[in-house]
Amino acid sequence: MIEALPAYGGMMPSLIEKRVAWCLLRGALALGTLGVPWLAASAQEAGQVRGTVFDSVSAAPLSGAEVFIWNTSFRTQTDADGRFTLDEVPAGTHRLVFVHPLLLELGVSTGNAEVDVADGGSTEVRMATPSPRTILRNMCLLDAEGAGSAAVLGRVDDLVSDVPLPGARVQIGWQDQFGSPHATEAVSDSRGWFRFCSVPVDVQLSASVHFLNQTASRRLLTLAEGGHEWVTFQVGELAPGSLTGTLLDQDRGWGIEDAEVALVGTRHRAISGSEGSFRFRRVPPGEYTLKVSHVAYGERSDVVRIEDGTAVSVTVNMSVDPIELAPIEVQGEAIVDLDGIVAGGTLITAQEVEEVRHRARDLADILRMQHMTDLVVRRGATGELCVGVSTGQVRMFRGDCTSAIFYVDNARISSSDMVVNMSANDIDRIVVYRPVEAGNLFGLGSGNGVIAVYTKSGQRRR
């Protein structure tokens, strides 16, 4: 409050004195309008504004945000819990705004909140940053997002100092429905930020980062159409780990051998041993999909995490599920009385077939499980399945695929692919003729041997 100047010598104030008093009063009012509470508080009603600022991106309180009342000098900063308090705020309606270096870097506006301050009262306000979806939409305005896509946005920091790292290579990889690998790459900007505005949806994505000779833990992501993911990577000198495991039949408790085990999207692949064991060495830290495939047990996928420099051990339980196979059309040629051939040949008896039938899907699986050193079952260069024995093995390991001759119930079958895919449940016994034996017994064209298959139905007809 401004008091009038006393009269000079007991006389009425002069014109000069009146003008000086008026200027002082105007100055005081101006300072009060500008929000100087120590001058204005006693001249007008005032209250308190307090509240919190929440970071929607990290789902945590936002510390270090500057909160101020628009068009005034009232301002403060949020504490570690995202809280703030403004005292001696003039009563009335005000607009509350907050800013933060992170939002300034992203070029994102927070808008404002309207607050009503009552004399002597306290007004509670809750404010928050825009959602990650809003931020992504703003950052991806220049990059067209096609139908059936999603977005990934994030930052790369140094593991030790938390300093943003520019120039880090961020890669997102995935496999299509045919198992073919695909990848896209981005480089972090001067603030350590990166973005992918169009990644595939409903497939598993692997995200990895490399900076000089350092890396970050690998991440797995799966996004729905129009979805988004906010990812932060911390790059450092991480030590590789290892993964060992055992595949078990959950009903019988024994180890599952000859299963293909792989960390999807990597070069780590193995075939399980006799006790169902496998091992991967020098696996970079991160999340991986462990995929197990077996002809009798089908497929199973699980997510495993390898920590920095640690050895991880897992046990994978699997069960035999019935597999419904489409009927096979067999094209036959002239019938040969193989029963009249008594010399040579290696017999795989009905009992031996029965011992492996529960783990086999087709004829190729049964032959593979006999562990005959001179019997080869493999895929050719164009994907067809080849089966051959003995000296024909040399030719089979080249790019071509020359398979053995097949007979089913004494009838020669021109399509070997149909025979090797025959259901294991239909097979009674098998006779394998090596090339020398086959050449003497069957003549030309049997350089890769002859395999005679006898079915259960064929036995019933006899």
C-alpha cells in the first residue's frame, strides 16, 4: 500500500509533490500487474496453484519441467516426483503451461490448462505430456504410413553416462510367412533419437543397435496395425552369454534327439543330441525366440533372455501330437516280384519300424532314424527330398539331386517325392539295396540304390 507524502512545512502538497506520488502509485500498480507478489499481494486477493506433471512416454513423473502462468512472471520447476507449487497467485482465471527440454527437442506442444484461483484457496492441477502415439504421428508426418503398418520410436543412450548417442545404427528385422528374412535400418540423430514410421504388423520384430564396437541388448517387439512402441537402448561393452538346454518328452521323460533348435533371426542353429541336449555359445545379450522343430513333436517357440555375460539353461517339454496328412496319390509302373529276390539287401523289420514310428512322420523320417552310415536323406538344391545309398552319396552332395529307385508293394514308383512323404503309419517294413546289389539285381538306373517299401495294406492283400 502506498501512503501519501506529508505536506511540506504543514502546508498543502504542491503540484510537484502530487505528480511524484502519482508516479509512485502507477509504478506499484504496474509491478503488481507483472506478477511481483511482494508488492501486489497486499493490494489484491491471492491463492495457491499446485499439481503434478506426468510423462506419458515413460509412464513416470516428469522432473525438471518448467511450469509457468501465461503472461506473468509466476514460474517454478517440478521436483523428482513431478510436483510443483506456485504461491501468491492473483485470484482469477489463468492459463498454466509447462515446457521440458525433451519436448522442445521433439518439437511437441503441450497446450495449456485453465485454472481458477480463489482468494486464500489452493487449486490442484494435473498435467501430462502428449501420448507416444501423438508424438509419433507428429514425427512421422513426412513419412507416409502404409496400410498394415506400425511405428517404432526411441532413443540410444550411453550405458555408463546416459548421454544420447548420435550415429548409432538401429536395425529392425523380421521373417515373412515363407521364412525369408527382411530388415530395415535407421541412424540415430544428434539427440540420439530414431524412428521407424512403417514396420510390418502381427509379426515378431527384432530390434538391435550397434555403435562403433559396442552394442545394446536385443529387443523383441510385436505390434498391431496402427500401433506404436517406444524403445530406449543403452549401448555399452556387453559380454556375450551362452544358452544350453534339454528337450524332453513330457509324457515319457526321455530326451528328444534329432530336433532342430534355432534362435530365430540368427545363425545359431543346432541338432539335439541323444539326450535331447543342445548348446549355443557366444550369444549377444538380449531377447530371442527359441524355436524347436521335430518331425514327430511338431514345433514350439519360446522367448528366452540372455543377460550380459551370463550362462542360461532351459528345459523344453514337448509332446507327440497326431498330425493329419493328406492322402498321397501314387503313380505306379510294372509290378516286379521282389519276393523272388533273396540275395542281398538290408531289411528294416516291422519291429524296427514300430520302434521309431511314434517319432516319425513319413518314410524319410523312418530312414533317417535308422542311422545307416551309407544312407543319405537330404534336400536338393531346389528343395526336393533326395534319398540314396553308398557310392551314390558322392553325387548326391553336389547341387543336383539323383534319388534312389523306389518300389512300393512290388510296384516301381516313378515319383520318389511321393514315396518319401508316405505316412509312417502305413509302412510295415523296408528293404534297402545298395548300388552294387541293385545293379546286379535291377540293372541300369539303380546307381543310387533301390529301396523297397512294404505297406500294411499290401500285407493284408497277400
